Amino acid sequence: MLSVNQLSKSYGDQQALQDVSFELAAGERVALLGANGSGKTTTINSICRLLEWQQGNILFEQQDITKSTDYMRHIGAVLGGCRNVNWRLTASQNAEYFARLHGTSKKQAFKTITRLEEQLGLAQYAKKEVGKLSTGNKQKAALLSALAHQPKLLLLDEPTLGLDIQTVDELQKIIIEQSNELNQAFLITSHDMAFIEKICTRVIVLNKGKVIYSGDIKALKEQLYHFEMRLKLTPPDNTQIEGHLKELWPNHSHLSSEDEQIIVHYDSPEQAFATINWLAQQAIVPLDLTINPLSVETAYQTLLDQEVNA
Ligand code: ATP
């Protein structure tokens, strides 16, 4: 349905995207992940045609989006800062305006808007102008407008920002339902790995404007470290162990210092045993030693930190 081909975009001297390519099929839910400044918003804004790029192209149903006359009818977007809604209108007026603009009948629009308002917990704020709503409710209004006209492709840039846990749960259900039942495709950026893990089957990871991973979320998890060991040692033991770890696990662990601790990330627990044995052999007694499993979120952040520092 959507095909992004070797997209490159610079803001002056700042290269934001470099040869970014990926595909999105109807009914797919794909996450666009990456650290701050990796190019996620630039990608989404390019697909929304809010930006011009220097190289590459974007095709929607095999048609170049810059040349298609009705492309915009088929997309819905939630952009940072709730920019897709008029703050002088209520949430439902906004949603109805977009639905009608996209050719949805009044009856169908009313039915969908009423259902989504209930699901998103917006019904009680129906008569308030969006500009007067709280940050979380403004985000709900932005989601309502993007979802109400049931477009073929939805671009959600940080959709969970400001939402309470209950609404995040509802949003997960809405996205899964709509992609399954209406065959809508979703491209979602988020720093919330738990949210992404629940709804997306595929992830694309950007780093410094380049795609560094594209594929199954399970396979991505397998690439992540699963354990961390934290050690507190007195000098000069701390420098001695750094040398040992670099030699022993050059590709399987990395070191960072935080609160005078040495943090080692491991693929599997037995790697920690080897280091503990080495400490015993050297008669080094740590001031503190803990081994903890890493959450997917922390492990993923570790992967990004390594790429950023590479
Ligand atoms: P975040 O997670 O912080 O939202 P992001 O992955 O969405 O980040 P982008 O906003 O796409 O990243 O930014 C990619 C790069 O382009 C960054 O280096 C950023 O500083 C730069 N950039 C983005 N917008 C502009 C702009 N309007 N002018 C100049 N540089 C920009």
C-alpha cells in the first residue's frame, strides 16, 4: 500500500534522513522507533506531505504521493502538538468536519464519532472547544479526528502522549480492531515500548536518519541484552575489571558508568558467572553486586545507546 523508497532529507546542513526505505501493507501495524532526533517525525511528516525531501520517492497504491490528486483523502494523521485539529471547534465538530471532507455520510460519521468518543473517554467533553481541553483530552480529540473518517492509512506520531492508562488500553483495542476489520494500515512512532509491543507486529528502527533494523518485534527482542550486572568496586579494582570485561566479552557486553557503578549488559546469565569467577580468582570483593533481568524497554534503550555511541 505504502512504499517509501530511498528517502533522503536534509534541513540545511543537518541530514535528517538517509536512504530510508520501507513498505507498509494494508492491515499492517508497524512501529517506527528510534532515539530522539533519529528521523521519525521527519519520516511521518514527509508521508503526510508536510515536508519536501531531496531524494527518493513515496508511493501510495503505486502512485507517487506528490502527483496523486486524492492521496490526502486516504490518510489520517496525529501529529505532535495536536496540530491536526482546529482548537476553536469541539472534538466532535473537528471529527465531523474531517469525516465529511473525506466523503463520509453524515449518518456514518455520527455513528463512528459517537462510538470513538465513548471508547476514548471524550463524550463528557463533547461540547468544549478543543483549545480549552486538558493536554490529554486534546490528544484524544486529535485521535478522534484522525480515526473518524476511517482512512486507509493512519500515521500516528507519539499517539499515547498525555493519555491516561485506561485510554492507552482503549486506543490499543481501537487500533487492533480497525486494522483487522477495516484493513487500515497504521504507522506509529512511540517511545512507549510496552504499547508498541502490544499492537505492532513489525518494527522499523531508525538511527541518525538510517534504518538500522526492520522486521519482526520478536526477532528484535532476541537481539537485545536480557540481563544486566551492576558492580561497585573500589579503585584500582574498577579499572582492572574494565580491562577484563573488554577482553572477555568484546561483542556481548558493554560498560557504562553510572553512580560509580560498572554496568555490564549480558545476553545470558552464565556470562555473569564467568565474571564472578574471575572476581573470585583475583580475590576482588565488590562493594555491591546485583544481577537483574532487563525490561524490553531498557534493553531496547541499551541497543540505541550503543548505536548512538558507535
Ligand atoms: P524525537 O523522538 O525527538 O521526536 P525524531 O526521531 O522525530 O525525534 P526528527 O524530529 O525527525 O527526529 O529530527 C531528525 C533530525 O532533523 C534531528 O537531527 C533534528 O534536529 C533535525 N530537524 C528536525 N526538524 C528540523 C528543522 N525544522 N530544522 C532543522 N533541523 C531539524
